[in-house]
Amino acid sequence: MEVQSNNASMFRGGFSDPVFNAQSVFRRVMDALARPGSVVRFDDLTSPPAPLLPTVGSIAATLFDHDTRIWLDPALSRNGEVAGWLTFNTSAQLTLQSYDADFAVVADLESLPSLESFSQGTQEYPDRSTTLILQIDGLMGGRKLHLSGPGIEDVAAVAPKGLPEHFFDQWASNGARFPRGADVLLAAPEGIIGLPRTAKISLSGG
């Protein structure tokens, strides 16, 4: 998918210290996925065009490269500045096919496609699945969730703000496909929460 934009903002807003900043963000992302439910905060962020969050721009500048295929939801793909910033700063390829994507970035969660519409990997190569980066309103203030599974001692309580109700049914189905399935990063302005496919979510009061 080729995006054209003449806006100069696509050339600005990258890391101030690309090597150091990328190493720092990489450690934070790995920590979030290794310890599901932990709130991992970011600093030294990128400054991408809105509505792409600086946390998401930082993850992209760290994990995406010329071999990476990205799927953007319509709210982002229609924005030439966002698409141009991502391709300029990461050299990644945009794809219209969600199932082909290594990473997917979703800003409009009410229109979140089924997790099954993204690559699930295979029994032999479960790592060949899509990692979804979901932009949420905040890491606190939402419905209380209880997480359990590998990397969690007993139960972790989190309350990310902005997840739609249909996400939870999707997540239960995603876990049932293990070892296949998608991994998710919940990205808010202040940081991220990792949801690897092994994490089980119980709704508060359910």
C-alpha cells in the first residue's frame, strides 16, 4: 500500500538518540510481555502525528523495519501524515491484508476486527503471528480485570481504560487457540500493558 503525503511532519518526531532510545523501549516492551498486567511507563518518546500516540510511535520506531508488514486500521490508514511518518521512520511496508501483517495498529477500538482475522501463526511456528498494538485511553480508570497465567504470580489486577466489551470474548477465543494466537500490547499515553496470548482475563464481578 503506497501512501503519499507532502506534509513535513512525516520527517520529524523520531527518537532524539535512536540507538539508546530504541534499546530502552525494547527492554520495556519485553518486560511488559514477560510480566503481563504490569504497567510499564515510557520516557524519551517519539512525536508522531496525531492520532498516533507517542508510545505507539516509539514501539514502531523500535520494532518495525524494512522486513516488517504493518496493518493500520481505517482511522490511521486514511491519515497520510501517520502512514507517511511510520514508513519514513521505520522503512516498514504497509499492507491492506490483516492476515499478512506482522504488526497491526488499531486506534478505533470500537471497530476492532476479530483477532482471528490476523495471522495466528502455526502449530510449528506460533511466533509467526500478528502482534496487535491497541491504542487505549489510559492504563487505569477502566473496568477492573484480573489476569492470570505465565509470568504472573497468583493474579494481577489492572483497569485499562478504553477496551470495548467485545474484546473480552475475542480474547477468550484467542487463548483457546494456543499455541497459536495473537499477542497484544495495550498502549496508552503514559505507557503500556502487555497481553501475551497465554494471559487469561477474568472480568471483575464475573
